[in-house]
Amino acid sequence: MEPFLPSPAAAGFTVGPFAVRFYALCILAGIGVGLWITARRLRARGGHSGQVADIAAWAVPFGIVGGRLYHVATDPQLYFAPGRDPWGAVRIWEGGLGIWGAVALGAVGAWIGARRAGVPFAAFADAAAPGLLVAQAIGRWGNWFNNELYGAPTDLPWKLQIHQMDPGTALAVTGPGGAPVVLGYFQPTFLYESLWNLAAAAILIWADRRFRLGAGAVFALYLPTYTAGRFVIELMRSDPANTILGLRVNTWTSALFFAGGSLLVVFLARRRPPSAVPGRVEPVPALEEVT
């Protein structure tokens, strides 16, 4: 039999009367690791871990709500078409978070939390950017459990097996013989994006150390770095999605954020003081020195 990447036949499990979804566990794991990385980086900028917890108390709920709003707004037929359950729009644990809504509204929450914690927002955003990418990389494995976010059919050795899943039971539909029904073998675009997110996080950390970025430049670099990969991956995906002029909505969004992020990187680079020479080793500024 030809090699392939298997997918789980169960997207969750039950503990007594409670249903636990692996998607939600992946999101929570990603948040935890992302906050740990952010805390380490913020300490290097003169802050302390307690400030990250204070800011996260605002940023994480805002981000989750924003991610869900973006998902529902861009795929409303999943919840409001005839025969659909509108209450499914609030069942986040079943899957469906849009990163752009999460980043946008999460940034609002982070701004509120940073002001209350006495941390310059730019300093926190720079500290959080690599951790955000790592969190996204971990969160993408929730799509693997859900048997979703895949590309075109393929015969590559790393092709991904996709089951027909029952959203109500979080289990694969079984055939007459009791085996899970396999829809086919596809490009594992969830894996491509997860790996790209990790690579992008490494790029941000390297660039920050090499060029001593600051004042929001690390977060600005996050935008074009992440979206460069996301744009290509969106072109590869074949799972159902709404389109504009033949392209997926997220393809257009990635292009817009890439352009906007690139302009922001150039703008911030031109604002750097003459002493901030790329490659020069300079002490990392304390929080109160970051503007």
C-alpha cells in the first residue's frame, strides 16, 4: 500500500457528560506556548511575566471572539442557511476561527491590557509576534483532528487521508463493514501552514536579534512574513470556501495584509534612528525606552 499521512477518526472524546474536542485542546495548547514565548521575550525587553498574564486576560478572549466573528462573517452559510443550526455559530470548540479576526480584535484587547499593565503596546506586540506564530502552528493541528483544511487530491508520499466526519458525534462516518469512510487523499495544507508558521517565527526571532528591531517592527514583519506563506497555501486549498472573483476570501485577505504589512515595515524602517544600524550589537531597550 502506498504511504500516506493518516487522519484521526475521532475529533474528540467525552468525560462523563462533557464533550471535549481536540480542536479546542490544540487552540489552548497554542495559547499556552505562545504566552510562554511572549513572557520570555518581554522579560528581555525589561518587563516581567506577570504583565503578560495581565495583558493576556484581555487579549485572549478578545482574540477568540474576533476569530469566531471573522469565521462566521466569511462563511455564514454554515450556520444561517436553510436547515442549518444558527446556534452552531457560538460553538467555538467544534472548530472555526479566522486568524485575521483573532489578530485584529486580539490587538484591541492587548492594547487595553497593555495600558492597564503599564506596558508600551509596541513592546508587547514585538514580544508576542513569534509566539503568535507558534500558537498558530500548534492550533493548525486542530484542523487535522477535524479532517479539514486540505488541498487538491494527490499521489504524493505525504498525501493526507481525509475521512467523512459527522459533526454531531465528532466521529468518522462508518461504512457497511464498520470501517471509517475515506473521502480521498489530499495535499496536507494544514501541515504546510503549520511548518510555515514555525519557519516564520524563526525568521522573526533571527531578524529581531540581527537587526535589533523595536517600536512595533517585529510585529510589522509578522504580517508580510506570515501572509506570504498563507497566500500560497490558500491557492492550494480545495476544501469548500466562499470566493470573490474566483479566489478564496482568505486569499484576498492575505494579499491585503501582505501589502499593508510590507508598507508598515518600510515605514518603520525609515523611522529608525541613525544609530540603529542593521547588524550592530546594541543592548535590548527596557520597556520604558520603547516608543
